[in-house]
Amino acid sequence: MEKGSDGLGFSIVGGYGSPHGDLPIYVKTIFAKGAAADDGRLKRGDQILAVNGEALEGVTHEQAVAILKCQKGTVTLTVLS
């Protein structure tokens, strides 16, 4: 998907050391504006395995957010639906 001025357009839950235990990173919400809505393939509940080839296994929620935020241009997500 192409990250534009509205960002990637989704929020995540989970991560290593989360209040509910060590969980994978999942898509929580797809926002009406943003790359995810425009692209149409990402769905609520999808597990994000990697961002542009960078694995999210074992990362904290904060680390996952930082990885997603620092991406520019075309962003390739590896997901498990």
C-alpha cells in the first residue's frame, strides 16, 4: 500500500509484554481515511507478521507502532488473515 498524508490508516493491538500477555500484532481498526482503506485488502483482526520485510515477532506494542510510523512511500505488510 502507498503511505500518504493520511498515514497507513489503521491501529494495532498486541505486542510483547502487553497487559494480556505476549501477543502477536493484530489490526484493531481500519480508519475511513488512509492507505489501508484505499487499498482494501487489510482487515480488522489480521495479524501483521512483517513490515517491509522487518519481522514483528517478539516486539513490544510501542516498537511495532514506531516501525509502522517510520515507513515512507510504498509499505509492504506481510499478514496472516
